[in-house]
Amino acid sequence: MSAITAVLSLNQASHELAHGYTIMEELKRYRADYRHTWQGDDIFLGCHGQWITPESLSEVLPAYDRERGLAITADAIIDNREELFGKLAVPAMDRQGMSDSKLIMLAYEKWGEKSPEHLIGDFAFMIWDSRAASLFGARDFSGNRTLYVTRTSSYYAFCTAIKPLLALPEVDRRLNEQWISEFLAIPISTEAVDVHATVYERIGQIPPAHSFTIREGELRFNRYCTIVSDERLRLGSNEEYEEAFRDVFSTAIASKLRTYKEVGAKLSGGLDSGSVVSFAAKELRNQEKRLHTFSYVPLDEFQDWTPRSRVANEREYIQATVQHVGNIHDQYFSFAEKNPLSEVDDMLEMIETPYKFYENSYWVKGIYEQAAASNVGTLLSGSRGNWTISWGPALDYQARLLRQFRWMRLAHEIRQYSANMNANRARLYHSIGKKAFPLVDKWLSRKQDQAMPKLINPEFARRTNVYERLQQHGYDFWGQSGQNVYDVRRKQFEKLYYWTTTGSVGCKQSLRHSLWDRDATNDLRVIRFCLSVPQDQFVQNGYGRSLIRRSTLDYLPDHVRLNQKFRGIQGADGLHRILPIWREVMEKLEQAVQDDRMSPYVNTSELTRSLEAIRHDPRPDHIFGTEFRLLMRSYIFHRFLANHA
């Protein structure tokens, strides 16, 4: 809803608070419905406000409550408003129209530094408590809103964005080699494991699920939310679990539709976004509003090279959902003018750090642009669904049954799965056995991983001790192919570094386009529910993702709901898009590899080998290949260094 800032003087020098106006000037790069500041003796608060919810139309931040001695600036949409109204004993006549920032202030007045534990939604906020002479703030549990911080000898400064802080005196642009080493060493999409750090040495961030307090010049952090995956919910039947799921999910969906603008949704052909759309369209019908969906499809001339189990063009499944659900204005975009390279500089300008997700960056960016053009205020998504609502890996569950020697249930599940998938039962037993007892496979995979090409310069890796740090942070560098998928899921919620990328990118996209990405599959109530459900609810009768399939009966067409044979794959035409300009692409990649600024950081010999591997035989299926992945990530990092210079 806003970009916010605070400057706290450490020596009672009011002239330092003028730095707040420098930050506010820098924030003019974003759209704003209003700009407002507030200043106390030692504190400056600012808000570059964007209106999203109906309540925000009459809200002006920062706001000061003289009676309570509290001033607040906030970038927040709170979802559990009704619950908070009850807990805080807000009179019925005051509830309608009450802003989310006022609710946060009331929560702070009642619970103090424990107040974030009671909030559900996407938020970053800061409260100046004049009576305690302290600055308190927090960031939501999964980091959907960003908040960065820098400290100089005489003040603290906070901001939603990084670049305004870099404009301040005493804050230089020196790069953080520790963060860069983690970014280059980690092979998956995770950027770094140090959740306090950024790519700039002088700029830190408030981690997801953390609050902070500054009192007498000391900055103290507190992790207020840790999600655990204990199974506790025990109901009497499948139907009761399905009804309970629909209840919590519909509550989450309804809370995320709160906007005075249009409501949009990113829609693919799968269960996650399809479920979000089906519940949302039903709720919007009651509000006499229509849901606008935005879907990426490959270029018309693209020839699908993906395996038979994958679908690069999901239009068939998307249209089946649209026709079944109704109350949807569906739109399809191929973004013919965009490709993984064309958007790099603009993406870096927008998200302010290097990134890895080149495969999907161009079309995701295009969807935000189209949604903004359609006056969308809330853009729904289902990005976290694989770990929450559509959890249920069938083969891994069967491997678990094997390890537990539950022979009858195992035989039933394999028999049903084989019938559903038309799969060879003997091969299934072999695959399940390898999953159940992966020690040998894990040892082999580790030996193979050690030989895999690496993006980071080996000397830079040694100098920064990056692999040791990754292990200290609990990052399982080797075990991807052999580790237990249930442990992987547990770590998805326990380790905060898995959450930072999607949150920060979504926040920066929303600031640019004045709309808010809302993911109901990432709602804290939905997560806690899904983690409390017994595992046998998620896999039943040979169907993985069983709970969501059963719960969406009548919500989704069977063609989508029961589809277990085909899965969408997005961005498969990314390299196909650049084949007509392949020579130009190779020149750009080669310049990146040969740039002297890159050599201290990246593995030049490995990148040179990758260049030669694809130079003369470019194929569309290289888009997800190791060589092209290394080259694209190096190119993005190169462009970051070039723009930083």
C-alpha cells in the first residue's frame, strides 16, 4: 500500500532528521496517491502512500495519536480484522472504515512488542512510542513487504526500498561479498542464507517474521513467529476435513479481495491458482464484481519440446477452469516482445538486487503490467500452494508407508495409483524402494553434485568460506535428490531464507504498479491448517494432492481437478524467443564472461566451457539446462555490476 521510511537521531540533533526528506525525494520514482511526513524531537516518519483498500482512501500516514503518545507509518494490509476487532473490544460503530494502521496501533497499545504475533496479513510498520522513547517495528512472517535499514554514527534510517538509503550521507555503495558469495554458490533460486544481509554492505534488512526495537541507540531483533509442522487436527471423516479446509481457505480468500479497485488473479492450468480463482470468483459474485484473470501462454509458433508429462501451453486447462467457474474475464498473453534477456536491466532497476529467476521473469513482469493497465488493486496468486493446499506427493507417501511397514495400505495405494496413472506396478515398487531407503542414492548424488559445474569462482568461495557458512545456516547443499521430502517441506517453513525472494520481488513489483500481490495459499491460517492435517488426508486412493482434489468438487472441472498425468511448465519457450537474435545473445553473454569486473567473483573457465557447449547448437530445450542457467545468472550479475558502477 505504501513505501515507508523512518530516520531516528542518536544524538538529539534535529538536522539529521532532514535525511528523511532526502529519502522521500528518492521515493518519487514510485506512484503515489499522497506523500506525507511527521516529525518529533528525535524521529522522522514518512509515507509515500498508495491506496488499495477502501479503508485506505481516508487514511493519511504517518499518523500521530497525541493521547497515546504513538506515531505510526505502515505498509500493511491486515487480514484478520474481525478477529482483532473482538480481541481489542473495538465498538461496532467504529469498525467500518477503521484503517489497518489504526488496528496495528491499537494492537501495539494492548500487546506491546508481542503485537505482531496477533496480526495476519502482509505488513511492514514502524511505531514511535514517545513515552518509552523507542522505535518499534515488524515485518510479516513471510516477508511479503520489505524493510531495509542502515546505521551511521549519528542516526538509523529505514525504508521500503534500498536505493533511497544509498542516497544518504555516510552510506556508501560498497558491495557485500558475503551475500554475493552465497548468491553465486547456491544452485537453486534461493539468493542467500543470511536473512539480515543484502547485496550492499551498509544496508541490512529486517528479516521476515521478525520485529525490532531501538531504545537508547541499541537495535534489538526478535523472531516472533516460527511455524512448526506438528500434526494435531483429528476429525471424524474425510468430509469433515474437506469442510474444514473450505472454511479456512474461503476465509483467507475473502480477506484478500479487499480493494476499491478491480480484483485480478494469475491463472495457470493447475490446482493452486485454479482453486484460488474458483473460490475468489464465487465470493466476488456476491459482491457483484467480476474477477479478471491473467495467463501466460507460449508464442503461437512454439513447438512444445517438453516431456509428455509436461504441458507448456496450459490454455486448454485454463479455459476449462474459466468455463466451469464463471464470473471471470480471462485474458491470455504471450508477451511476444519480451524474453529472458530483454527485461534484465529493468528488472534490476525495479528489484534493486541480482536475481536468478530468468526463466519466468519476463512474463511475470508482463502480467503485472497488464494488471495495472486493467486498474487491478489486488492480484491473487497461488505461489505457495505446493507446500500448503496442494501438498501430497504420492510416491513419497508410499515410500513412507514402506518404511513404516504398513503393507496393506501400501498395496492399496500402489494398486490405485497404478490404475490412475496406467503405470507398471513393478517399476513403481522399485521407485518407491529407492525413495524409502535412499542411502546409496544419496551418497551417489553427493559425488555427482561435487562434480557439477559451479558459478562461483573457487578462490572467492574459499576466501569467503561460503560453503562452511551455508552448512552453519542449515542449508543442505548436497541432499536434494536423496533427502526426505517431508523434511524439505518442514524446512520450507522453518528456514526464513526460502521466503525472502518471492516476498521482496512481489513487494517491488507492487510498488511500481500500485497493486498488491495476495497469495491465499500463503495465508498464515491456511498454512497452520495444512500443517495440522494428517498425511493420509493428502494422499488417498492413488491420488496425490488428495485433500484439495476432494475439497474442490464442484469448484473445479474434473479435467483439472483430477488431472494427475500432466503438469504445466512455464517459460519453456524462453530460449525459443531469442533464437532469431542468437548471435547478438552470444555476444552479450561472452562480454559478461570476459568482463574483468566479473573474474574475481565467477568461475570464468566453467562459463567459457558453457559458452562453447551451446554456441553452435542452440535448442529451445536448453532454457532449463545447466549451461544456459549458469550463463544467464552470470549475465544478470554482470548487468548488476555494470549498473552499479
